[in-house]
Amino acid sequence: MPHQLESLAADLRVRLATRRLGREALVVETIGSTQDEARRRATEGAPEGLLVWALEQTRGRGRLDRTWVSPAGSGLWFSLVLRPRLAPEALPWLTLAAGVGVASGLRDLSGADLRLKWPNDVLLDGAKLGGILAEAESAASGITFVVLGVGINLRRPPGGFDAALQPPPAALEDTGAPAASPAEAMAAVLGGIETAYDVLSTGDVDATRQAWLDLSATIGSRVSAQGPGMTVEGVAVDLGSDGALVIETDDGRRTEVRSGEVLHLR
């Protein structure tokens, strides 16, 4: 297995077109959580762009403390160390920009019409193909680092996805595109993320906002949003100035949702 990991890392280096992301990489067979390992290394001073990539996670996690199922050989499970020069209030845009990057990279790779669900899901034909988790460490002077975790289903596990996962997820192989190697897929995704991250890093939030809207499956959909002490149902119509989802209820009121679970109703 060490030889396989070395070959995978070497294959990625050959394919990478990024300047920073993935140029330094830790590739492991099995890990509890790439997020935890990337955070540990970021705390120890790891440079921006460090990639922690596992072939399998045993304690992967997503938003709202959910478990992210990460079986061996079926997907991309990785975390990146980022050191953005952003104000803390701009952090929600980082998750949205990462979604744009992941979807764009995979669209270029597969030709599939992948879409985004607010705030952090990548969809194929309405089914979840991937997810994103951004966890920040801040100090009085601002953001110290962000650990950006990404999980992408490349292929269906042997025997299919766990029936407990509802609604059923999707995998990139469902697009019918020629199968990409893990290194090829990783290079495409990292390239997409770096491009979107660079745009946001210039301070051009409007460009990030428009790129996300162009790929959105949420805007125009009837949704139900559930958050701390609130439930809102209506049509998702826009993004707020801070990346919040703007929902227009049936009586014409507009509510901005900044956290919680959003369900597409139709």
C-alpha cells in the first residue's frame, strides 16, 4: 500500500495545474478524519494549500455534526489548509466559492450539468454528489486559518450506498462519462477550487455571488429552511449580502437564512 500511495501522490503532482492547492500533500490509506489531521497540521504552521487526502475515513463528518460515509476506493475524501485574508463576516462566501470550484472542476471533467444546493452541497440530477465543510480558527487579529473539507462520491460502493442515506446519494459514475482516475479527479477539483478561491480573495464578492447563482439548483425552488428556533417555507429567490439564502414566503415577506437545513420541496 505505501507504494500505491506514493504512486497516487506522484500522479497528482503530474496532473496539478494549481499554484498552491495540493502542492504539498499527505496521502494516507485510512484516517479518522482528514479535517482533524489538517487542523492539527494547520495549528503547527502548515502552509496554505496543504492537502490531506485519505482513501478511507472512519470518522468523516459534514455540516451539523453529521457523519460523512467515506468508504475505501469510492470517492475523494480530503481537506485543505487555507489562510484567507478575509474578514470573519466574509467566511460564508468561502463555502459558497468552494462549491463553485468543486462543481466547476467536476463539470469540466465529466461534462455533467452539476448544480449547487445552498449552502454546501453539489448535486447531480437533484441527488447529493458531494459536500463541503469549512471550519475556521480565528484570533483577535482575524482568521488564522480555515480547514476546508470536501467529500465527493466518484463511484458507488460495492453493494451500493447505505439504504439509510435518504434521499439516496449520487456518484460521478452516474453521469456516464468515462471513468476518471482519483488523481485526475482530484486535480480537476483542486483547480476549480483554486480558481474560485482566487476570485474571492480579490474581494470581488459580487463575482463569487454570480458564479454561485449561475450554478444554483436552490434559487427558484420551493424550499423549507429549518434553523435554531425557526422554520421558513417559500421560494428561494436570492443570496443576501453576506451569503444568506433569501426566501420569499407565500405572503410576500422575505427572510434571510444564515444557518440550518434547507430542503428542496420542488
